Amino acid sequence: MNKLLILVVEDDTPVRNLITTTLKAHDYRFISAVNGEGAIMDTASHNPDIILLDLGLPDIDGVDVIRRIRSWSNVPIIVISARSETSDKIDALDAGADDYLTKPFSVDELLARLRVTQRRLAIMQSGSSQDSVYENGQLRIDYASGCVYLNGEEIRMTPIEYKLLCLLARNTGKVLTHKFILQNVWGSSFESDVGSLRVFMATLRKKLESGPNSPQYIQTHIGIGYRMLKIE
């Protein structure tokens, strides 16, 4: 029996029923909310392991729901939305979402993304991350605590941002291809995820770099991937 508790936030009844029926068929526990206020209350009272969140809610925009939850919780949030513009994805990811699935979506892809999130949670909870500290210039990663510091100050990161940073850090100096990163962070290499990867890298850079045109830590290799630069 899968012990994870999923909070499904969706006001469209057919879509909500599709998601909850899928979760039930694969032994996930779940609760559901039909608006933003209910989602926030359920997150506080039930402490779900993962949130599946629609952005087009009747009372509060989903991006605002993410911001409010992120003010006190790091629960993984997977957005499931009909909004497909890059700007919508950036807004949601900047607010603290961990993944973004565009409607219409396949049940298999939803389940794949849940499995990847579940593996990340298992790694974090088992404490199996490296117990050493990574230092590169003014960047410091404490693998044991899962904390990141820049210029001595802690930087708040979403789980995917943190995993991306750790993957780059553990391969400092090496160019990591899009496919390699997707396989190690998402557990798959869906073509649709390349766009999401670029968005996540942009949000990660905002937290690490002084400006978009002055990369100090992360270098883009256009059409290939990314590399963590070694600061001498």
C-alpha cells in the first residue's frame, strides 16, 4: 500500500475525478479541495506529502496559493494547468512550484512524475545524501542538512532547484547534457521537460548569479546542456 498522501486541488469535477480515480487505482491516499482557501487549510491540517494544484481556481489564483504555502512549507507542488505559455510556467516555478504538467495530460505521465517526486522524498527522508559540504567560491552546500548558502546567507530553494544544483555541483567542470539532467532529476527524458528544465535553470540562476548576463557559477552550452564552473 502506498502511504503517500496527495492533496488534489482542482475545481473541474471531471478532471478531479480522473486524478483521484487514478490515485486510488495505484494505492495512493488522497484528499481533495476545490478552491485555493480549502487547499491552504488542508495543507496546514493534513500535512500532505505532495500537492497536485490547478492554477485556475475560483477564489484565488493558483500562483498565489503556491506563494502562501511556500511561506511555511516545502511540500512538493506539482502544477497541473491548462496554461501552457512559458510565462505562466515561470510565474508558477518562481513562486515555488516543483513541477509543471500541462493539460491535457496523460495518466502515465502524471504517475511518472509522482514516482520521481516520491523517490526524491525518499532520498531526503532517508538522509542518504552526501554528508559532506561543497564549497565553490561563495557558494556552499551542506548536503547533510540540505541547505544552500551564498555569501554566508541561506538561500531558499525548491526540491527540484536543490537537486539540480547538487547534480551540477557534484559534476563541477563537466558539461551535463539536457538528457542526462532530465534522467537524473526527473527520472525520465520527456521532450516536453526540456522547456521546464530551462525554466528551472533560469529560476536557479536568479538565486545564484548577480545578473543574467554575468554567469559566475552556471554556464549554458546552447543546444547541449549546462556546466557548473569552478571558482578559483
